Amino acid sequence: MGKRNDTQLDLFAAVDRPRGTPSSTPDGPRPLAPEAFDDETLIAVLPEADMTDATILAAEATRRRLTAAIPALERLCRRFAGFGLSQPVKEQVAALDALAGIGGEAAARAVAQIIAKGVVQGPTLPAAVAAAARLGVVLPPEAALSLLCHAAPQARADACRCVRFRPDIAAILIDLLGDLHQDVADQAALALGRMGQTEARPSLLRLLRDRPTAEAVDAIAEIADEEAVVVLGRIARAGTDLSQRAQDALAVIDHPVAARLRKALDTVDAVDTA
């Protein structure tokens, strides 16, 4: 019988994409000029595009801001459902990037459905959460709970941007305030601030002092105490791009210090106008 081979072949190791989706011809990559396609042709070929062409076609749909291509991009994603456990599915990544680039409510709904129904998974999932964050998607609670605990830091950070208040979600966000990755901790604080959760206040104050952003100004306005009002007043008087944002925040904060700062700022504006 000869020497026995103890290494068994894995017949499924190479099965990581649907059949009939080569990225090139036997003679090399095929030339593609999608700019020559009319909208109808571009939409028609998108769902069955191979790996190379999908990236090119999706980018062209984005360039045109082709809202009519959204169902085709969603079908392209769904075509690869169940694949990509070991590596990102480039066709899905291209479709998700295009949906985020096209934007709008229809694209947001498509991405939300793709995530909720588990169309993307494994290493491709962070690309879907990134698209959801760009589109302002609010994830279903169960999907949100899972993604807030994702192994990839960027996925956790993006998931923080896609949640609304629920006690169990807020509890995870509070834990994420101590995340070792600063962007995750910052996004958790912003999400908690938008929810009106005072646990975020110390983190938001640090963010406003060290790296102020419009999101941080808006988030702390929901939970502002006297210290937060003072910090917002300094930003409002600083004459930066965030000054008007800070003034708008002070205008909605019901606190006596905020009222005094608003009056002082109005006086300065009146003097400057005169």
C-alpha cells in the first residue's frame, strides 16, 4: 500500500466565493470602461460583476451618485451571503462603499438590511458598520449589542455611532468608556452624551479640552453642568470654527451660568457690530 499519508485534503478550503465569478480572464484582466456605459447598462451588469469589475463598476455608480443603482448594489452584496469567513469579500466591500458614497435614505435602508440579515460576516462586517456610520443608520438593538463587542476596534467605534438608548446598550457603552482604543472610548462618550447619560460627562470634557469637535459640543449640551458650560463659553469666545456651534449649545442649556454667558456674548457681538 506504500507509506500512508496522514494529511487529509480539505475539499472545502478553496470554496470562499460563488462559482462563475473569476476576477479576470485566462489571458489576464479584462479591460473595462464603465464611463462609456449608460446608467441602465451599468445597473444591469452590477449584480453579476466579478471581483475586479465590481470594484470598478461600484466606483462609477458612486461617481454618478446613481441612486437607481442601490438595489443592484444590494443584490451584489446578497449574492455573496455566506462567504467571507476568512477574508473580506471585495465585491461586498465595493458595494458597501458605493452605498455609503451614494448616500440617502434608500442607501441607509439597504445597509441596515444587509447588516440585520447577516448578509456580510467575518472580516467584511467592519466595512458594513463603517458604511452604516457614514449613512447615519440606527442599527436594530440585537445587531448593535453584538457589534459594540466586535473584536475590531474600528467596528466598535463605528457601532457607537449607530445606536439609540436602551439600558443594555447604554451599559455596554459605559464599559467602552475605558476601551484601550481612544477612538472607541471617544465614540462611546459621544453616544452616551446624545442619550443624556451623565456618565459620559468627564470623557466629553476631556475631549472638548484636548480635541474639540462639533459632535462633542452637541453631545455635552445634553448633559451640561456648570463646568461644561464654562468650557463651552471658552470655545464660544475663542473665535474658531466651533465658536458658533458652542454658542448654539449654550442657547439650549438651562443653567444660570449659561444664561450669563449668553448675555456676555450678545454684548460682545453688539459692540463688534457697532
